[in-house]
Amino acid sequence: MTSSSQTVSALVNPTGSMTVLSTQEVSQLQDSSRTGLHSLFRQCALAVLSCDTELDDAQELLALYHDFDIKVIQEHRGLQLQLDNAPACAFVNGTLIRGVRENLFSVVRDILHLFSEIEARGLMNLSDPQDITNMVFEILRHANSFQKGSTPNIVVCWGGHSIGRAEYNYTKNVGYQLGLRGMNICTGCGPGAMKGPMKGAHIGHAKQRIRDGRFIGLTEPGIIAAESPNPIVNELIIMPDIEKRLEGFVRMGHGIIAFPGGPGTCEEIMYLIGILLHPDNRGLPFPFILTGPASSKEYFEHIDEFIGHTLGAEAQKLYTIVIDNPEQVANLMKQGLEEVTQYRKDHNDAFYYNWKLKIDTAFQHPFEPTHENMAALSLDTTLPAEELASNLRKAMSGIVAGNIKADGIQSIKERGKFQLHGEPELMKRIDTLLDGFVQQQRMKLPGTHYKPCYEVIC
């Protein structure tokens, strides 16, 4: 082991079942060619190791640790990882923090599984909705994320990585109330509103002497470097793309809470609303709560108004807004989970995977945020509500890519801003919504300058 003030080089032994790899698997992880896995493996590993780094720009993180590298050492006795110039914050007295080590080997597990076995079987570009749902199931099962004996208790928490102290403390208080009631937490695994609920629930679990609490982080390769896993995540799962990540949330989660956030949170809200608007999902219980402190009341009023004007009153009925009342949020969620449990018992559906939820292909197929695809999005209130929700989701996904994903940032540098076109009145509402995110510093971490990656053509 060698170290400097900011980096450490070390050999790391595995945890869990990921102790041996085949020669072919090692070669795939070491392959630095254009089609090889090493670049992706290195980027995801660096994100895990930099869990205390306050950055939300993938290119900036890679530039900061430009000399970082990771190699797989396969010996007869088993597997080791050689880390060269890794972030020192991942180590204590020269030893890799255990939670970081576990998440690092989750990267090995998922990168190999997703981009070797699944891709080799031709499953990355599926067209049948049921096949895509089966693929999401397979990824989650491979990560041992299903606990068949447990009643529904996984609460997915969405919200921005860039939030103020009052909002962050509120997410902790809500998480604490959920933890006291025995609920587990699943988030996008990053900082801000993804970390706060986990931190609060951890304390709630400790008070209730719950020793097997689950803090599940669902991410994907394009976003992990910008939203590094927070230290509380004890089950890290890397999905192939944003669409399968979103499906993972709603298939595995039993209820969802959305805290204040930016375009990424708006994308998630539009995704869930668009799905729940499908006629096949009527009557299917899915507790959905929007909540924040008193200072966020205006934020949620604007979100609710935007949804009402774009997707209609039926969409507004799909969620409950609770302001500044963590106990009420937890009690409403507890009641909702009891309804979910009874429904799945009555319909003989699995507790651990929401098979009955209908998801159309428009919400499943990966959207590539190119300048052409962003400009071609149909944004018009005459569209069916679920179709408009899908297109709004894609627009927000593109803005997230332009803000924090390496490929999106590079595309903006080379070709300028994404352009969004559509019905004039709707475009004004979108522009007002996005401008609110900018003014409230929800696009970038506080203290960093935000330069818009998009242009709304009204």
C-alpha cells in the first residue's frame, strides 16, 4: 500500500460471493479498446471510491483523478483488485472502508453481468415489453435484491442531489419516521434527497433494534459518476440505462415519496404518473406522496399546477402532497403499504416484484438524448396524457444528460444547447418550471455556476 495526501494505491480483497472470475471475465474488465469494459469499469469504480467528493460532473471527477486505474488480479487463490491512485477518502489508515469495498465488488458483479452475459445473449435491445420486464427482474435477482419472506416495506425516495439544508434535514426526518415504522429505503443512491432518508431511517432502525435494515441504491453507468453512492447504501445495483433503472424502482418499490428536486426528479414524477394513468393500472394501489418542509410549499404548488395544466386533474389524483409533516407522511405510507399487501394477497401477486403493473414500451425503450431526438419530441397538450407524460419524461432526461452525464456534456460542448419545441403555451410553462429549478439552484450543487444545456423555443 502506498499513499499521498489525496490518493492511495492498494490491493483489495473481495467480499461476498464475488471471489473468483474466469479468464474471459478478467479479460473483459481489462479490455481498454473501444468496445471493451475497462473504461466503464474504471468510471463506475471511481464513482464508488469517491463517495465523499462533492462533485456532480462526471468529466470533472474523471479529470480530478485522471491517473486513477483499477486492475483485476486473478490468482489461483482467488480474486484481488489493484487500485492505483484511488481517492484517499475511501480509506481509513490505509484500509478501504468496508461499505465502499462491498459497493466496489457490486460494480464488478453488475458490469460483468450486464455488459457481458446479458449483452452476449442479445438482451440489451429488446422490443417486447414483457421481455424487458423479465430482464429487469433478472438483474435484480442476480443482485440478490429479493427477500421473498418479507411483506411490502420498501419505500422509494426520489429528490434532488442539489438541495438546501432545510430540505435535507426534512428528508432525514421523514426517513427517521419511516425507519421507526420498520420501512426500508431505496433511492438513486447519491447525495442530497437520496442520502437524507437513508440516514434518518438508519437511526429509526437503530431505535427499533432493526439490524438488517436495507438501504438500496439503484443507479446506472451514465449517472453514477455524477451521483456517487452515499456511504449508507448497503445494496448497490447498477442497471443498464435510465429506463431500466426507473422500472427497477417501480417494480421493486412498494410506495414512492418525492422530495424537492430538479429535472431528474421531475423526470421520475412524470414517469410514474404516465404509468399510473394507463387504464390497466386503475385500482392498483401505489402510494405516491410529494413532500417537503414549509419552505418548499411554493415548489410543490408549481409542480402541482404544471401537472394539472399539462396532464390534467386525473393525474393530480394519483399523488398526495404533504407539507412539513414527516409523521403524516410515514403514517400515510404505512397505510398505503397495508393496502398494497392486501391487494397482492388478493391477486396472488409477488410481494417482492410488482408484476401486475402495466408499463408501455414508450416508458421502457432507452431514449438517446441527441440534439435531433430532443428537438423532435412532441410536446403538445392535445396528446393523450400518458403519451405527453412520456415525452416530458424524455425531455427532462435529456436535460439531466446535458447537465451531468459525460456524453451529454460533451455533446453540448460540441453542438450547443439542446432545443425543445412544441405547443407555445406548454413551452412557456416548461420554461417557467425549468427557470424555477435554475433560480433555486436545483440544477447544480450550491456554489457552482450553472450554464443551461437547453433552450426552450416558445
